[in-house]
Amino acid sequence: MTKLQNISEFLAAEFPQSPCSVDAIGPQSATVRYRVDVHALRPGGTVSGPTLMTTADVGLYAAILGEIGIVALAVTTNLNINFLRKPSADKDIIGECKLIKVGRKLIIGEVALYSEGDERMVAHAVGTYAIPSA
């Protein structure tokens, strides 16, 4: 079973309510997709901030699981996001995550968020995860 299959199955079992899917896992990286529907929109016809934050958080988690294996209790300790432009209301949100620092107890990564098919970033997030002691 590939890392992508393993992580996708884990997320489907442990987070079946998540609207995100994992498109790719690479070395210290992941690409995730949030399937935008009416529930992801806010007044004004744009994708909501919580939708973008969810995509960033899932992207970080997927990249971390791809790097260190399935660690269910890895948790977000910080997430900062900059909203850069209005996302398209009729396109999925794509999150491209890269891990910046992989330590024994903390992992830091960044996520570039895009409306599918548009090369302009709609948001940029930086997050930190705490890794439980073995």
C-alpha cells in the first residue's frame, strides 16, 4: 500500500466528516483538495475563511503523516493564515503543503492555497504541530 493510500484510508476512517481529500504525498509535502459546495461559501459568494483554514490544517496533517507515519495524536498547536484574494466560489480549493522543519516534538509547515486552475494564491498559512512522545 502506498503512503497516499495509507493516509487516505486513515483519514476516511478517523475523519469521515472531512470534506478534504489527499491528492498527493511527497517528501515533506502533500497536496489536498477541499471540494467546494454551498456549505463552504459565505455571504458575498466566496469561499469562507474556515474552509481555507480547514484545507491548510488537513494539508499539514497529511504531509506530517507522510513524513513520520500514522501518528493519530499529532495535534495543531498554531495556525496563522493570510487571506490574499477572493477564492472562486465554483472551484475546489487546492492546498500545497511543504514542511519547513521536522523536529522530534514540533513540525512546522506552510500551505499555499489556490482556487483550482488559478495559479494565484488565495491564502497562505503557516502551522505548527506537536508530536506526542513515543
